[in-house]
Amino acid sequence: MGNEEVRIMPNITYLNRKTGMGYEQLMKLQYPIFLALLRENYILDLKETPEGRAYLEQIERLKVTTPDFSKLSQISGYQKAGGN
């Protein structure tokens, strides 16, 4: 067994338990499909606990890249560029 297979085995075992697919079936999946299955099952697991849901909410907030100007305007001393 190669080094690459050793590193991927925990993910294969996890997906085997979650999907019921065997080793051969999982290894024949296209890599993007394999990763999508892994991601979606992991998210479903996180949604099952309060801690997991809190974690998902936290990482969702981290993906926001635009400022919320309505919240910023509530901060004392904040002015929009060019504003008074």
C-alpha cells in the first residue's frame, strides 16, 4: 500500500460508513465527486450537534467579504468615504 493510500484511508473508511459504498466503488469515483461526498457528509455530521452548528455558522461568517454598512454606521465615529 502506497503512502498516498495510507493518507486517504480515513476518508475512504468514513465514506464507506456513511454511504455504504465499498472501497472499489469509492476509488473509482472521479476525484471532485469523492471530495463532494466527503464535504457534504462532514457537513451533515456537523449539523447534528449544537457545537457543529455553531462551527458552521462561524465559518459561514468568515466567508463574507463585503462590509455591512448598516452595522458600520451604528459605530460611533464611522463615516462613509466622502460623507460628513
